[in-house]
Amino acid sequence: MQDFYSSLWDFTPIEKINKNLTIVRHKLSGRLMVRRISAQDSYPVMNALTAVKHPNLMEVYSARMVDGICESLCEFINGSTIDFYVRTKPYEPAEARRIMCEICNGLTALHGHGLVHRDIKPENVMITAEGIVKIIDYNISRLQKPGQRRDTYVMGTAGYASPEQFGFAQTDGRADIYACGVLLNYMLTGCLPSERLHQGVFNTVIEKCIEVDENKRYATAEELKLVLLGKRRDRRKQLRPLPGFRGKNPFVKFMAFQGLMIYAALALVIIFIGIPREIQNISTGVWKNIRVSIGILTLCADALLFWTAIPYILFGDVFRLSEKINPDNPKNGQYVLKILGGASILVGIVLVIIALNLSVQ
């Protein structure tokens, strides 16, 4: 192995992939490698990558400057990309979880060396013939620079790149978390979240990954992995919308809300109008006590519906709408949420008062 690293640049070209990539064979060991040509300013990143060794990362063996260009030798990976597999059939949740956890392992190692990949996408994650997940292509990766306000170059793949990659702030590991959320959605649905959001078990995980505000995403790749494995509780799971309110179709949401309101109306009718007179005649006193108890409990439940359901149902939409109206300050959605919450609380109080009045009559 020592001989391999000491004589890396003694190789024979095998096949030219494009003007920047060539498959070569190491003369001493016979191992295949990939020779990459990149711009001069990529040398610091490629050189830093030579110190990162992890089974879920394409290894960069060596990097050097030759005639004003960066030349690097990278691991040759025999496998296919995630994009290749998804085009045939989206992944099942269990397999998508396994792959994403291995991606998180690789990113944890990468971020630990102060590096951000910035281009996690289906074409840049390969599955080897042995089933090992490999993150490849560090073409737009960068080193984090303390004190720098934003990235020097605006780069990234549309749909997968986080908002801060387009000049809003300096990117850190949370930019890769954003791309992981998009990638997980793609593995499960074959679509970007903007086209079709996964509505299954990983819905809340994806939504948290792709938050516009990076402070609302998972802080690290390790944290994302623990949530995927169920070893850390995601608080957002408690706020998962009720059935009928999980999609983006406004008509479906409207009809689901009407269903909730019909339930509330039927509860009122059953308790205060629809109970047969004969039951009341059995024992007026006993029935009145029962009616008071049931009336208070049921209408308090209806009040709670108004009290909590409105902001709960509208929570996600409020923030998405706010971000579209004023993308520079997504926190504006909090004010809208407070207004809706306050209004629903007032409605709840009114319903409680009505319940008490009707019950004691």
C-alpha cells in the first residue's frame, strides 16, 4: 500500500471520459484511478480532501499543481448512480433510509475536516457492486472560511442547492443537509419536493431538511442520521398534519376542514336535539346530570378543535406563503400564525361558554 501512494503518478492512461476526466492504471499495483483536471483555485480543496479517508467517500489520493492547473488522482468506483436506479423504480423507505444513513456518515467525515460538498444529488452518489454508498464529484466543494459572509462563487444544481448557495450567506454543512432532504424525496418519489412531496414516514424529515432558514434544519449530518434511525425524536413529528391536510391541494384541504366542522355540528345536534324524549323521561334529574357532563365534555372537545386545529392545519402553509411573499424574512409567518391562533382561541372560549349555558338550561 505504501508503494501505491509513493508512486501514484506513475500510471498509464486507459480511457478518456471527457476533457477533464481520464481513467488511468497504476503501473505498480494495476489499480484503476481517475485523473481529474480542474481550475487552479480548486487545489486547496482537492489537497485538503487527500486527508479525508472514509468508506462512503470517493477517496482523493493526491493533488498537485501543473502549469497553472490542478491535477488530482481519485478512486475509481465500479457501480451505478442513485439516479440510474430511481429511473427504473423509486426506492422503498427501508432502503432509502440505509442509503441516506451512509451518505450522512460520509458527510460527517467531510464536514469534520471543514469541507462542504455543495452538490449532493442523485448523479453524485454511487452504489458500488458490493452495495456500498459512495459520494463522488468534489468539483464545487469548498473549505469553510471563518468570518466570510458568503461564498466566493455562486454554484449548485438547481433544485438541490440550498438558498444560501446563491449568495445569501456562507455555506456550511447545513447546505448539504438541504440537498439530502431533496435527495431523500427523490429516492422515494422520483420527483423534487416542489413537484411532489413524499407523504410517507419521512415527510417531516424531508420538510425539516429543506427549510429555507438554515437554522431550522438539522444541525449536523449525524443528527439527521439519528432521526432517520429513530434514535432521536424529531419534535416536528408532533406537528404532522391530520389526514386530508398533508398535501398541497387547497380543495382537498377545504373539504377536509368542512368534514371537521360537520362533525362539530353533528355533535351539537346529537346531544341537544337528537336524544329521544323517552330517555329524558326515565329520570329527568339523572338525565340532566348526564346531559350536563356529556355536553360540557363534547363541546369542550369542539372548542379544542377550534382552539388548536386552525393554526395546526395552517402551520406549514402560513410559513410557505410568507416565504413566497417576503423571502428575505421568512419569520413573518410567525406573526400570521399568532393572529390565527389568537382568533381560534377566542372562538374556543365562546364555544365553551355556549356549552356551559346550554348544559345548565
